Amino acid sequence: MFGEVDHGSINNIVFHLFSLGTCMIVAGMISIVLLKELKLPLRVTRSIASLLSIGVAYVYYQTFF
């Protein structure tokens, strides 16, 4: 789909941004579902899910860049 890309091409950048966004959304959704089972207030659940999503983004960045 993206063809041959070098390290700095725009296709490579778009691919990584799309992948990063997908990982962050999925991590946030999974953590919200799991944290709702703990019967925490919604504000706390959203805050923890956001922090976990940022953590996933950091791990992704460290892994692929």
C-alpha cells in the first residue's frame, strides 16, 4: 500500500502517525473497559486511561524511532 519508502519519506511518517493513533485509541478503549470493572468514578477511569494511552505512545515512539 505504501510501496518502497525511505526513512524520511512522507508515506513513512503518515504510516507511523496512523499506527500510533490506532495504538493509542485501542489502548484507551481497553483500559476504560478494564477500569470500569473496578467500579472507579468515571473521572478517575478516564484519567488513568489517558495516562496509559500516553504510555503506549511513548513505548511505540521508543520502539520505532
